[in-house]
Amino acid sequence: MDDKASAIKSNEVKRNRIVGITAAAISAVLYGMTPAVAKMAYSGGSNSIMMTFTRSLFGLPVLYILARRKGISLALYRKEAIAVLPISLFGSFGTAFLLYSSFAFINVGTATVLHFIFPVIVMLGSVIFFREKIRWWKGLSLALGFLGVLTFIGASDQTIIWGVLLALGSGFTYAGLIIGIERTVIRKIHVYKMAFYSTLVVLVASFVLGMATGKLNFNMTPAAWLYSVIVSMMVAVGAFTLLNLAILKCGATTTSIIALLEPLTAVLLGYLLLRESLTMLNIVGCALIIAGVLIIFFYSLSNRNNTVASPHEGDF
């Protein structure tokens, strides 16, 4: 009987890992597709603040419908609000604001590399503050992935310290979001509910900031509005919800490493759709990232001692 129960538990853990890794990979790909689509929207009158606003505006009603169809209560209790609201404000909105702002001072490639310090921060934070044991293969996969991201850095004469600090800050806030989802009461909240309130917070914050800075442009071309809706479905509805699910199923550290697929996707789509350059060094970087993710996938499924909490409320 014990052997049967152990086998059932082992299969459940393995299933959770597969679901988590798959969700993390799809989330990273969706996030990685965003820059190419957003750039097409920018040509029609959108901008970074407007894009942040519209992706929340169009995503919020869809998340509401999904939650209601699933029978999920959207009542936010005080204990939940204490975690959800600040983590959404600083983690979701703060990351977008800091990263987009850094583009005004340094090139996108450099900013992306600095932002993707977040998997290192997540791993160190988990070890230092939560005594998580990091296995050698996770460290190796992180090293390979980060080396791959370094190949995407662009040449530039701009070395403005504010841009560096803003991009690094976005890495810290995003790491805080990922750790916050795993280590607070949010881990017990359904992914649709968390996505709904996080999107609501981003909507309000981006509206206030947009009004204050005059960045809200409602005179966009029809194509720009269409691209904005597409980004909303990819990010607010798809990528963030899947990121949340991945953290619950396979942990913050594993999810953050798999997220390194995001810049890989962005570079490849930039090459295919926008005719941006792709060097041999970039191709090597892509191979390093893929190698790191494959290590995570195979070792996660073969290591039986690596357990991950999987709250029932996290499932779709």
C-alpha cells in the first residue's frame, strides 16, 4: 500500500513538473514575442506607457470572464490584498516602467541583459533567505542561459548610469514578483484571480502615469489598436497567468531559468519579422540558452527528491 501511495505521489510530482516547465516555456515565448508586435504598434502611434495601459485594459475583461466561467470568486480578502497589491504594483508595473524607462538611456540589448539578472537574484534570494538547496544542474543551466543572454548585448557609446540602474532595478523588481508569488499567500490564490488583480493594478498605475506624463495616445491607427489587443492577449491573459502557474508547479528558481527563453524568442522573431540582424554569436547564444533549458527539463524529471508545493487552487 505504501509503495502504491509512493508511486502515485511520484507520478503527481512528475506531472506537476511537466506542467510547470511547459507553462514556463510557453510564458517565456509569449513574452518574447511581445517586442516585435509592440514595435509594430509603436509605428502606429503607441508607446511604452500606452502599451502597458492597453494590454491591461483589454486583458482585464477577458480575465474576468475566464474567472467567472471557472466559478472562481474574485473577492479579495485583507490578507490576500496585503500581498497582491504591493507585489503587483512593484513587481508587475514597476518592472515594466523601469525597463521601458531604461531604453531612453541605453540600448535595448544592454538593458535586456541587465534585466535578465533576475534569475540570478531569484536563485540567490531563495538560497539566502529561504535556505533552498540549489543542485549543480540548476547552477549549470543558469550559467549557460545567462552566457547566452550576454551574446545579445548591443554595441553602444551610451554608458549613462541612470539607464544601467533602471534596467538593473527592473531585474530586482521582477525577481521580487517571482519570489513573492511562490513565498506569500499568493501561492494559494488561483492564477486567474491573481492575474485579474495584478492587471487591474497595472491598469490604474499606467493610467495615472500616462495622464501625468501625457503619454496616453488614443489617436492610434487601427493597426496599432489591433497589435495592442494581440499584445494584451499574449501578456496579460497568457504569459503572466502561465508564469504564475509555472511558479506554483515547479518553483521560482526553475521558472526564472526557463524564462531565459524570452530574449531568445525576441531575437529570433526580430530577425524573422522585422529583418533585424542575427550574428553567429547570437546563434551560439541561442544554443546556450536552449542547452540550459534542456538540462532543467531532463534533470527535473529524473530527480525524484526535488519536490515542489502545488496548491490545488493554482490549476486552470
